Amino acid sequence: MIGIIANYKYTYFDEVCKLKTSNSMTPERKDKITSVLDKRQDDITVVLENVFDPHNISAVMRSCDAVGIQDIYILNTKIPRHKKWGAKSSSSAAKWLTIHQFENAEECFSVLRKTYSKILTTHLSTDAVDLYSVDLTRSVALVFGNEHSGVSDEIRALADGNFIIPQSGIIRSLNISVACAVSLYEAFRQKAEAGHYRQRKLDETRYKLLSDEWGLKEF
């Protein structure tokens, strides 16, 4: 016996992922988004200074999302303003983050000072401290420089201090996205031990705003 199967319309996975209306959100999806929002950290951020490669920026975004960082600052004083990120590296992490772009360093730092108690750069210097000796449970902004020259003199002068990632190899440098991931997971470890992920850190207004943006408004 030969059966005849009618034409079937397939829907690609990426099209499903684009569905953000409340009618298409399952209870499991709602619980996942709520859980992520409950663990978002409002007292730590990443600042990227003149990072050229959008794929490096996207990889950093993915790490930020993974450890619960909501805000990321992109400072471009020597290169054009970024218009898009490397989709393959970010796995769409950018749509879940709040991205702030600046072309003026002093303006950027003025905004940072209103939210974060300390601003630290990653830079090899005589006054740099070991990453693992830094208290990352306190309010802090971590600044990472570009792929070629690192953090600029201007930014180091505006910051409160420097830290380095301990290494024992010949080449004493890491890719920007790797250096950021190492630093953020040390922050994640410290904050988890301190219980920061067991309590909501976002204020009610910010929490509600993000909740609406992420599709929970009418759920």
C-alpha cells in the first residue's frame, strides 16, 4: 500500500526564536526569563574601550549574560560607532543586554561613576593587583582595552586602579574575550559565595521595564 502525505509547512528554529509575543510564550519560557531576571546583577559591568572586532564584543556579551550582567558599555573614541555585533559569537546575547555606546571617555566615566563605586582596568603595570585579590562583590566596572594596545593612558588616568590575570606562560596576554570571561567568572564565583544570586538585585522599576521588554508584559 502506498500512502500519500500532504505538503507540510516547516518552521525553522530561528523563526520560532523570534516569536516574542505573550501568546507564544510557554510557562517554561516564562519561568526561565523570570529566573534570569531574578539573578541579574546591578553592581557590576564591563566597559570595552575601542575594541575593533565585533565578534570579540559579541563573545564578551555572551559572557556578561552568562554571569548575570545586564549593562555593558562600549566606548569608541578612536574607531567608528558599532552598528552590529557578530551574531555567531553572541548567540543573540545582545538582545538580552542593555548596551550603552559612548564616543567621549569623560562622559562615559561620568555615567559610570553614578552607578559603580570603583572603576578598574586590566593593564600590566607596577601598581596592578592580582585579579584574585580584588573584591568583586563590591560595586565595580571592569574596563578592557582593544586587541592591539590594550587600555589607553587616558582611560587608566580616569580609573581607580589596575588588575592583572596571573599567568605562567611566555606570552603574557590573553584574547580580550578570554580575559573578560576569566575575570567575570571570578566575579561570579565571589558573588555566588556571597549569596548575590539568591536575592533580587534589580530595583522594581528596572525589573518591570526589562520584564516588559522580554515579553512578560501581558503574560
